[in-house]
Amino acid sequence: FVSFNPFPYGVIMHAVARRVRKPMNFGFIGLDWYRHVRGPLGPWLLRIVRDAAFVTATGEAMRTDMIARGLDPARIAVLPHSIDVDRFVPGDPEKMEYACAFVGELSRGKCVDRILDAFAGVLEQCPGERLCVVGDGPERPALEAQAERLGIAESVTFAGFQRDVHPYL
């Protein structure tokens, strides 16, 4: 069983995995680890995460914090949420089609609406820049409408789901 959100999915996963005696993996995304472990349910979260066969952290600092809180270092791996800079080497800025790119599911939790708001501000200072939004999801119609309302639709490409994101990055 795998969960990337401690509440509620991690709690549900923990209960089911223990009941059917299957291993579980807790994966933490962004600041979820710090927000939850420091919150009122932190001690309880630590207890259930210690039951995991495997835990992923987004960086070495998070892994170090997990170890300091008593998690087994042998069961923690770093799974960075970043771009492979060896594969995606920055090109000549003068020849790049997009100044900014987002790749991911177009869902409320990804906060792409904030990216559009921020990019509208970028265009005030740097007219002519372009943003590419790669991905699809339930928020796409609302995001396209937001780009229209902000007057930035002509500067934003909604590329949809792509198996190969390399050309956009």
C-alpha cells in the first residue's frame, strides 16, 4: 500500500495494511511532513509512519529530520520532486519558447491558479514572455477561463497531458 498524503489517505492505508498484513509505503510531498509532524497529531503520525516498510522524503533535510525523530534510516529514501538537470539542460534563453512551465495534474491542490495570477504580474514587467501548462485534470476549464479573465490567455499554452514533457521544458 502506498500513500502520499498522511491525512486521511495515510491513516486509511495504515488501518487496511495492518488488517491484511501487507507492507506500506508513506511518501511525503513538499511540506506535508513538517506541517503534520509538528502539528497536534504529530506524535500519532510518527507512530504509524514507524510501521511503514518504506518512507520517501523529498530531500536530504527531510530525511535527516525523520531520522532525528526516530525513523529507521535504512527504510527512508530521498525521492526528490525536481527536474533532472542532466537530462533537461537549460537552453539558450533567447531561443526558449517558454519562460515558465508547469507540469502536473490540473487539480485544486496543485494551485495552478496562483501560478496564473503570478504570471499575470510577470507579464506586467516582462511583456512577451510565455507560460506553458502541461497536464490535464478537473480544473483545466476553470484555469483556461481564469487566463482569459486575467487577459493573459494569448501568453499561456495549455498543452494537455503529454507522455514526453521534454519539448516543453
